[in-house]
Amino acid sequence: MNKVDIVVNEAKKLLKENPFDVGHDLSHHTMVWRLAKRITKNIDEKIDMDALKTACLWHDVVVTKLPTKDVLLKTKMTDDSLEYLVVLLKKYKFSKEFINKVVIAKKYHHFDEKPRSVEGKILWDADKLGVLGLNRWQRFIQAEKNGKIPKSFVSYYASTFKEKYLKTMRNRLHFKYSKILHDEMILRLIKSKEGRATAKRFSWDLKSALPK
Ligand SMILES: [Fe+2]
């Protein structure tokens, strides 16, 4: 096994044992990596695919096992995995340049951040586009029904989606192809019965996110 796979497998293990929540679990990370690969195939830039894969699979990993119901505090907790990841990358003797690429991409992937590298821009776009996947919303709704996550989590995510993602995300995507994917994914939600029901439940105006 090559050392990138060893480091990626460590992320997968942590994501199975201690996911941030149902929307930031292993399936979210693999979806982000899938979307990132689609973006890379459709842009004309030099990309370090190993650094991108590592950043995609580690971006929302949490290492600290502090149970908290405060979603904002949990968001801060994803930053603790950055130090852990750097130690791991040093252990496997990755170059300083490689470690820097992964750190810069992961560190600035949050919605309100501006990514500072091409790998960071791809991760930012893939992660935000991940919000348009219906399965993820269904996992949230199911977890709420089963009492696995507090009601405030789902309503927090749903209103953030409405106020931030639907209104500003498309403009902030970094590549033309990311915008194509965005429109395709919004249309898929609109065309699906479950997508329309989810939009109705959270009062989302999905069409408003499409270009006029
Ligand atoms: Fe994410």
C-alpha cells in the first residue's frame, strides 16, 4: 500500500469511528472526492492529485472525542484534526511542500473562507456542491427521526443552506465546470419527488439558485 493510501485509510477509520455527524461522515468525504475528481477532469490546471485526495478525505475529520450538541463548536473541532494530520504526514516522511498543500487546502475549505491554492479551490467547490446531494439530506432527516441528532442541527443546516448556499454559492464557485455541476444537481433535486418534498419542508426556493 502506498503512503497516501495509508494516510487516507486513517481518515476513513476515524470517520467510521467518530464522524462529525451524519452529514459529515465517510460517505460525505467520498462524495467530495468523487466530485473533486470530476472537476479536475474538466479544468486545465496542474493539480497535485495525492494532496487533493488527502485533503478531500481529511477535510471534516474530527479527532477529539468531545460530545457536544453545539453545532458551531463542533465546526471548530474539525480544526483539531489538522495538527493530527500534520504529525501523521511527517511520520510518513511526506515533503514539506506536500504537507503545505494539504494544510492550505483543508484549512481554508469552510464556506466563509477563501481558498488559497488550486487544490483548495477544488476542495471548496466539491465540498459545497456536496450539499446538493439528496442522500445527505435524507440521512439528516432520518437521524433526526431516530433521535440520533438534535432537531436544532437539521434546522441549522437547512437554514444555512437556504440563506447562504442557495443565495451565494453559485457565484462563489471557482470553475466554470463547478457551476455546470451546480446547475445539474439543482435540476436533479427539482426533478425528483423527494427533492421537491425536502425543499418544501425547509422552504427552499431551489429555482432561485439557477441563472436567470
Ligand atoms: Fe465537508
